[in-house]
Amino acid sequence: MLALSRQGAGFADVGNESAFFLDTMAEYVWARDVAGLAETTLQRLMQPVMEVCGFYETVPWRLTPRQVDYYFAGPGKRGHRTVRQKMVKIDGYFAFLEQRYAGEIGRRFGTAVQSPVDAFNRPRHRGEFLQRVPPSRREMGEFFAGWRESLPASRKYPVAVRDYCMAKIAYISGVRATELCSVRLGDVHWELGRWGRFIVRGKGARGSGPRERQAYLFAEGRELLWWYVEEIRGQFADDVADPRVPLWPSERLPQTRAPLDGPVAAAVGPDVFRRALKTASGLYLGGPVDRLYPHLLRHACATHNYELGMPLWDVQKLLGHEWATTTVGYLGSVGADPERAWRASLAASDRAARRLSGEV
């Protein structure tokens, strides 16, 4: 199948090596089938690996990060989302190889198994490479309760409250870290909707660039954000009367953009938010999931709202997705019960029929 280059192959036999690749590919697909992946997903699972290996006429364990970089920056260049999905599939297959076949490949073909998706070419969107199963609603409630109880004892109280409020608002609204960090005071509109909303500037579909949308606060978010703005935001050293100032300011000294302008603080960056969330989850999060990062809060928002009965369309609108299929990917850990849903729908149909017949 593959005409493996002899350069660097050592004592490897080309035919045996290609045949062994086919065996590992088949076993990987079987393993993912046992794990419950859909048939359509299984059909596409190995396509990126075959695509890159076919281009270089080699087997996966001889691919280098440099080759993968060249391919996806040149001949295999596609949209950001497509490339990210392909890199995820390649990295997943190499995790399988490293776990089950690293020793045998080393003995038979004289090479180590190492994923060509490394720290430098790994897509910036990190959610797919990390744990995507969020903590339960109970665990998230206990996490935020423990964090809030610790705030009065914090060495830098305004900063600690800022980090806590950012995390809670991210969980309630489902916004991305970059979207949340760029919110300005003037972007908060208390009068919109029932509980107020805020404007975020997030990524568009298919890499179309930033676009504005409204993010939702709900009752809990409105109460929390109002408290933060009224009691905490003014303790940072800038002019809170200016609608251009960031909602979440950093500790850096404020800067003046023009002679007549008041001081404007720099906004907190996503990396600062990510570190604060990681530290807090290590201290206050219990349960099997012991680490939080911003995108997992987004998954938790989608999952928990759907579990509480929010329709898929509304979850899609909450997250700002263009396609419902994207939203479905955030609901992989939802505990569905088709039998209970069927019984509920049957009971509802029976009640409707009895009403129409005049029995009730």
C-alpha cells in the first residue's frame, strides 16, 4: 500500500511495515467502535492519517512534526476548523500507538513512536486535546461555593473577586475566554432581555473573523455582575465612568490614551484567567474531574442547561453556534434516558387524547 522510504528505516522491511500499519489501523477502528463511536465517525477516523502518510509515502511512526507542518501549511491547507479536526484525529491515533504498540514497533522496525502533533503545531483551540467531560452540576456548585467562601481571606481581594466573577459568568453565559476578556463596561446592557445581557466579540463561522453577539446573564449572573460592578470594579485604578474601560481589568497601572482621556487599565488576558481557574480548581474542585480550564466551563454550561431541559436550539443560541451539529459536540456527557423520555411523551399523548374526548 505504502512505498516506504528506506532512508532511516534501519533493518525494517517495507512490506511488513506497511502491513503492520494496516493491522494497527484496523485495531484502532475496532477499539473506537467498542468505545461507542458512530459508524460515520469511524469511517472518517483514519482519513487524516492516511492522507498525510500517502502524501509522504511513509507509515505514521516515521512522520515528523516538520512534515505535518509543511503538509497542513501547503498541500493540505484547509480551513482552521478542518485542520484542527484532522490534527485531533492524528494525535488520537498516535496515543493509541504509544499505548499499545510502541514496544513492538521499536523492536521490529527500529523506531520510536512519537506523535508529530507537538507543543508547537498543536492547534490553539485546546478543547479537543483536553478533558471535555465537565464536572456535574453539584460539583460545580460546590466548587464555586468553596471559592467564594475563601474570598474575604485573599491577599488581593479585588483581584480574587474579579477572577471568581469571571469564572462564574463564563460558566453561566458559556462565552469563550477571549470573548469574556474583551468585554468593556459599556458592553453591559442591564436593560436587554429579562435579566440583562452583554456584548461579546467572538469568532465567526469558517474563520470569517470576529462578530458581535449578545451573551446571556440570567438571574444569577445579573445579581453577581451587579455586585461586582457596584462593589469591586471601582477599586481598580482607572476611571469606571468611561464605558471603554475593560470589565475585567488587570493589575497593571492604567494608561492614558490621549491628553483629555482618563486612565484606562489593560484588560485581563486569557492566559491570566486560565491560570486563575486552574489554581482555583486545584483548591476547591472535588470529584473525578480535578482541573478546570475556560473551554470546559463552556462545555459545562451547555451540558448542564441541556440536562435541565433547555432545548437544543436555545443551547445553540446560548453558545453562539451557527450550526446545531457543533452544539451537539458539547453534549457528549449528557445522561440521556430514552425510556423515560418515551414514557413521558406517551403519558402526554394519552392526556391530550383524553382531553379531546372530554374525559378530563
